[in-house]
Amino acid sequence: MLNFDLYNPVNYVFGKGQIAKLTDLVPKNTKILLAYGGGSIFKNGVYDQVKAALPNHDIVEFGGIEPNPRFETLMKAVEIIRAEKIGFILAVGGGSVIDGVKFISAAVNFEGDEADILKKRILFKDVSQVIPFGTVLTLPATGSEMNSGAVVTIEATQEKLTLGGSALFPVFSIVDPTVITSLPKRQLQNGVVDAFTHVMEQYLTYTHDALLQDRISESILQTLIEIGPDVVENPTDYKLASNFVWSATMALNGLIQKGVPSDWATHMIGHELTALYEIDHARTLAIIGPNLYRVMFDTKKEKLAQYGQRVWNIQGNSTEEIAEKAIEKTVEFFHKMGMKTKISENAENIEKTADFIVNRFEERGWKAMGEKQNITLEKVRAIVEMSY
Amino acid sequence: MLNFDLYNPVNYVFGKGQIAKLTDLVPKNTKILLAYGGGSIFKNGVYDQVKAALPNHDIVEFGGIEPNPRFETLMKAVEIIRAEKIGFILAVGGGSVIDGVKFISAAVNFEGDEADILKKRILFKDVSQVIPFGTVLTLPATGSEMNSGAVVTIEATQEKLTLGGSALFPVFSIVDPTVITSLPKRQLQNGVVDAFTHVMEQYLTYTHDALLQDRISESILQTLIEIGPDVVENPTDYKLASNFVWSATMALNGLIQKGVPSDWATHMIGHELTALYEIDHARTLAIIGPNLYRVMFDTKKEKLAQYGQRVWNIQGNSTEEIAEKAIEKTVEFFHKMGMKTKISENAENIEKTADFIVNRFEERGWKAMGEKQNITLEKVRAIVEMSY
């Protein structure tokens, strides 16, 4: 097992009716910025619940944080906080709103060009540097409600960049699973596949000594397999909803990555498919993941076999046979979750996709990725071409 | 799934060589109380490592915190902290030392009779009320290094009482699995069985909707079963040691209890066996647990069957058959871990044990316990008599 530090101070408040706890969780001695996205919170009743819990708070609203939140949009909120002397931010939304608020939190007191937070990957470790914030989650998938990382896009230069640091954990996150009842089926499908792939990025590497972490990862995968196909049909079923939402948090709150190697190449390649063709993030993962396992079969086959045996109960005569069947089972699961697992089923004029992606990676100086840094640009090309 | 709050701000620093990180983790702007137990830290090299990491810190030492730490002993440390104006405590030891330091932390600024912290179960929620503390774990089992609870005994009245509250999480805990290499085999056996039973108390209740928590509990049980018998023979094997120590923390750091019912009656009855006959805590759990499952079979059989199938791969024709085999497997495991699972194998003149325990519970006004509050005093009697 690799050495690790586990630090996650989020007060994670889970369950039906928990939004009412905002009354006590949001500080009363400062102005609040209520940050949200495209306005779905007005339709699903969450805005009303939030306002009802905060009758005596001094609130300034800031809407319009977009999916894949833009630096340019977020800087408008930063200016409002500076002008209005706001001391706490409440993010009400999904991963994009929460990610956006992490950037806002970090930028308000930042001295210098705020874009450098992203471009120079500045880590925020001191909570006195940032504006504290809490969240009310409305769309499970990214785990942003219980981690300290975020992804922000600079519109001007079309760069999708990360920020983070231990000062950027939410002070609290309220996670009421009933919020998913108003989500479109497509978003629920995406949420399940996104969470599933988050686990796979941290689990499906090579066999190692971190026995408990492997089993916890397998626990999340099994739970998502058990409830995923049903929850998208019956999001009002609380058993399904609560297990889905909690699994999505656990998939990316840092726990399962402790002491183990991780891959993340599926995300790195998938991000490019979103950039090129606006394919939903989760759908790019469903396209790339299984083909990455195929191309990197020699590296990953032992872990694929473990995954196949433990998560899918696959029997077989050899590591290779079980590993191959495990990939097939994964693709079947993605299909069951409504994914179309070829690029050509999700976009048109895709012939040069591999060239585009390999060129972009070359421009950035990326030579290899994955848990063994052996997913070279040649391998990336093979993975993308296999995905046409 | 039941509603829950998950809050655990401990900076948990895990792995080989991590004690050196004390240099940066322990504050330099205040005096430090270095608290420890019976002196094993002088033999196992941990004291030297701690001192080497803190060459420029102003340290006052306080040794002699006993197993089942005594209020009377701990109050001596409280007086030293008040007199010397100490601002941070470093607990170096196992669960007893860490539990003791939690009490010390709470008592220093407490106004009134410090015994009331225990007798009136005062919760500490405000970190400004307590003296901050960190830990270096030397004996895995209790999870105290990553939770905010503690058990302290008042010698004068022979009461074993609890304290806790979110202000009583360690600021950091350094957990180096190599510390177990110097532990006697008996303590290693106890640690595995203690951690195993901690999971069982939170898991082996009834079947419910918290699918992921069940699977995470099963993950910890499977890991302890996999590594337990070997780690007590080969504690220098880092794979075994690291999985054991991490499993013991995860068994009682609060995660697996979120959203689920819990039992804890095995502990409540077991505590009395320790009080009566000084049987090691873990050994009392190994005696009582399986008989509690037998006596409460009607309540617990579905969960026992789930446990049997998933953790022990037991096949069977009925819930009852699988559940019964699951209890047998548990006893076999405890035997393999060096436990003797009858009271009479651990103590003499035990004929009145059930009377003693039932009387004590009556005196305290306890009428029933367990996840359904259906372990009545009659059931307690039956469990204890079955354990003779």
C-alpha cells in the first residue's frame, strides 16, 4: 500500500429534508452569495426550500454558472463579492456550479491575475485565503460536493484547467437524494456512468497490496450495477436514489484513491471528445473506457480479471478469458445505461478525431499517461480509432 | 437509508516513515504535552522517532496512562497543562492513551467538576473549548485515532463512561503500520478480533436499504479474514500490517455506521466480563458475539445469511441454514485468531456471571439493548449462560 494522507473536513449532511438545516449551517454574521446555474433550481423546488431555510440571511444571488463553468462568468461573481463584501458562498447546483464556486472562493482574495490560479495550478492550503462556502447538491455525479478539486474553462483560450487544495473543501454539503426526481433520464444515466468510471479510473490499474481499497471500490461498482438501470427509470424510489447519490459521492471524495495508483487517461481522452463534438462527459467515458482496457490489455488484464470475478461473478479458464469477458460486461452495462459506445453514434464527420486528439496532446507536451505512464500517444491513437 | 451527517476532519497520515512528519504537524508556537502509556514506546523505538522529529519543540512529558484510562490519572495531566500553560497535546500510544487524551483535552478548560464531563455526558462541539491534540498510533484496534469518542473509567466509583463530540477529533493522526512489529502476538490477535467485532456491531443487525454501507462493511470483514491469521504470525510483512491497521481504523472511524442501525450489545455485555474477570476486551467480544447471534437468531437471521453468503461464500438451502453456518464460521475464525470462546476457558468461578451482569444492568435501569431494543435482560441472561 502506498503512503497516503486522508483529510476531508466536509460536513456532509445526507438525506430527505436536510435542506432545512441550512438555517443553522449558513453563517448569519455576513452577506451570502447564493450561486446557481441555468435556473433548474427554480423548477425543481430547491430554490424555494433554500430561501425558506434562510429567511433572515442577507443574500445576493448570482445565477448563470454554465456547464463546464467559464472563468469569464465566474469573475463576475468575484467582482460582486469584492464590491458587496460578501463573506460566505452557498453553491446550489451540480458539479459545475460547485466547481465554479471553488474558483470564486479562491479568486476573491487572490493577488495578481486570477487566471494564473488555473494556468499556474496554484494550490490553496490556507482557509484564511479563501471565502468559505457550502453546497446544496442538485445533480449527483462529480463528487465535487465532498472533494477539494474543480475544473474551470477559460473561454478566451479554450483551456479546460484544474484547481484545488485543502482549503477548497466545502464547509458543508447538503445532499438530499430526492432532488434527482426532477432530473431528465439522460442526466441520471450520465450520473451513474460518470460515477462508475470515476471508480474505474482509481481501481482498474494493476493488482497491488491495497486489499481494502480494492474491495471498497468493488463495493461502489457493485452498488451502481445493482441500482443504476432501475434508478434512471424510478428516481422517486428512495432506496435507489439514496444509494445512487451516496455512491456518486463516495466514488470521488478521495477515499478510494488513498494508497493506490490511478489512471485517469479515459477522462483525459474523453475531455477532448467533449471539446470536439460536445458529447456529454459521461458518454465520452463510456466510449473510451472499454477500448482503453482493450488496448492496454497486457498492463491491465490481471486487474480486469479480478474485477470480472468479484464484480461480475465471471468464471473462466484463464486470466485473459475472464478479463475479456469483464470488458464485454462493462460495455453491456453502459448500453443498459443508455450509452452509445461509438464516437460515430454520438457525432458526425469523425474521421480525423484521433489526429486531432494526438495533436492536442503533443501541443501540450504530453507524452504518456495512465498508472504506469505507458499509454503513449500511439496507444491514445489506437484507443480513439478503436472507438470510431 | 437513514439520514446522516458525516463529519470527520482528522488529517490521517498513513504509512511507513510518517512519524517524521510530526516536525511540521505539531505547532511550534506553544508548549506540547507528550502523553503516553506504560512505556512500550521506549522499547519499540517510537519515542525516539517522535523526539527526533521534534528537536525544537518545547515538550513536557506525561507517562503512565493505563489501559482503560482512569479519570484520576488523567486529571494529573489536566493540572500540568493548566500550570504549564500547554497549548497542544501529542498522544503517543494505543486506544487507551488516545481516549485518555480526549478527556484531558476536554477537561482543561471545563468549568465545574470535571467528572461531570463523563457523568453528565457533556458533548464538546466547539474546538475553542478544548486543547487541540494529535496522535501517533502504536496499537491498532479501537479506531480512536480517527473518531471523536472515548471511554474513561472513574476509579473511585468503578464507572466506565463515555465522552465525545465533534470538537474531540484529533487534529492529525500518524499511523505507521510498522509499529505493530513489536507487539505481542496476543495483542495482535486482540486487535484483529476487536476491529472485526466493531464492524459486526454496525453491520450484523437486520437487512435494510443501505446497500453501499453493507458492502463496505463486508469489505472490511473480508480483508480482516484474509489477513488476520497471517498478520499475527508475520507482523513484519508490510502488506499484511498495512491492511490490518487501515481496516482497524475504517472499522470505527464513523463511515460504516452512517445511514444504518447498529447493535453494540456485544460490547455492553463484554465490558462486564472485563470488569468481572479482567478478560481482554477483544476476547470478551469473541465469547459473547456468536452467542448473541444465536439467541437473537430470529431478529438477525436474514442479515446473518447475507453475511454468510457474501463474506464466507456459504451455500445453503435456506436462510436459517446459511445463517447457522455463518455463526459457525465466525467462531472458527475467532478460534483461528487464538480466542477461547467460552467464559470458563478465560476465568474461574464463573457460575454467577449471568446474575452479576443482569443485576448490574438492572441497577443502571437498562431494560433492553440492540438495534431493535429487543435484547431484554432475559435475552442477556440467555446469551451469558450460553457462553459459560
